[in-house]
Amino acid sequence: MLGAVILGLLAGYLGRALTPGPGPTGCFPTLAIGLVGSLVGYFIFTEALGIGDAEILDLGGLPGAVLGTILVLVLLQAIGRGTRR
């Protein structure tokens, strides 16, 4: 559990740093986005691509978590742009 939180926080920080534009700031939003992004990366890598070990909840590692976080941030930005019109 602690490992997932640390991975989520790190993935959220790195994903936020690599994604331009507005986005959530602060420790808790970064952690939440990172955890959601980690799960997205897990499903992309283990379920869709067959990379990693689904039996022990391998999240696709940090690269998968960061890619998932970037995807979540891009989707949040697209939704945010649509509601500002």
C-alpha cells in the first residue's frame, strides 16, 4: 500500500512536470492524479499490452504510471477546456 502511494506521488509529480498547461497543484491533487494515472498505466500495460505481472498488481512500473498520469492530465485538460466555453 505504501509503495502504491509513493509510486502515485512520484508518477503524479513527474506526469505534471512533463504535461504543459494548467492542472491540479498541491500534494493531495498530485497524489490523486498519480494514483489514478498509475491504475490507467497498469491497465494499459498489463491488460492491453500484456506487459508486467497482473497477479501481483504490477503497475507497469514507473514509466507506465507516468504515461498513465500524463494521459489522465491531458484528458482532464480537454474536459476543462470544454466546460469553459
